[in-house]
Amino acid sequence: MSTSVLIEKLNQALGWELRAINMYAHYAAYIRGIHRLQLEPHFSAEANESMVHSNIVRSAIVKLGGVAVTERNQTSIRHTTSYLEMLAESLITETKAAEVYGELITMIEEDGDADLYDAIEQIYLAEIRSVEELRRLAE
């Protein structure tokens, strides 16, 4: 596998993280009612986690000699004040991000970079935990 293919996939992950930062910050601002007590901190924490993930991925791209994207994934962010719709949109985003990180793990495992593998695996596991948490919240 070429480095350029790996950088392209890392940039795809970075685009999803940048989208998640915007989406979660937006939802934290717009959540209303009794659900605000639990979901505003949740959305804010997810935005912060996505910031951390984006920094890790960006650093990996730079280490590999690539150019990191500065634009988020172009999938639209649905504006809503419904907490159920926010959770559904969040689940879609986390599921897609987990898929991309799952693909990255396979690519990096073949490449043999143990440090990068460990970093991406930790992000992947965090994404999987987010998917499961969102599934429970949306029930």
C-alpha cells in the first residue's frame, strides 16, 4: 500500500472529525428542554473529543509527509431542535467515522507502523463506544 493512499484515508477521517466538531458544537447550542441537562454536556464533550482526534490524525498526516485537509466532510449537518433527530444524526456520523477508522486500522496494520496503529486503534475504540452510547440514548 502506498503512503498516498494512507494519507488519503487519514484525510477522510480528518474530514469526518472536522464535521463532528461543527455538528456537536451546533447541537450543544440548540438542545432545549429537560434533555439539555444531559445532552448539552454530552455534545460538548463529543466536540472536544473530535478536536483531540483531529489533532492526532492531522499529526499523522504531517508525519507521513502529506497535506492535511482543512475542510470538513461535506455531508450536510441537519439543523434541528429535536433531541431525537440530533441523536440520530450523531449516530450516523459516529458510525461513518468508525467505518473509516476500521478501514485505517487494516491499512496501517499492513504497513507495520506500530505507533500510528496504536493511536488510530484508540480513536476507533472511542468511536465504537460512541456508537453504542448513542444507540442507548436514542432508545
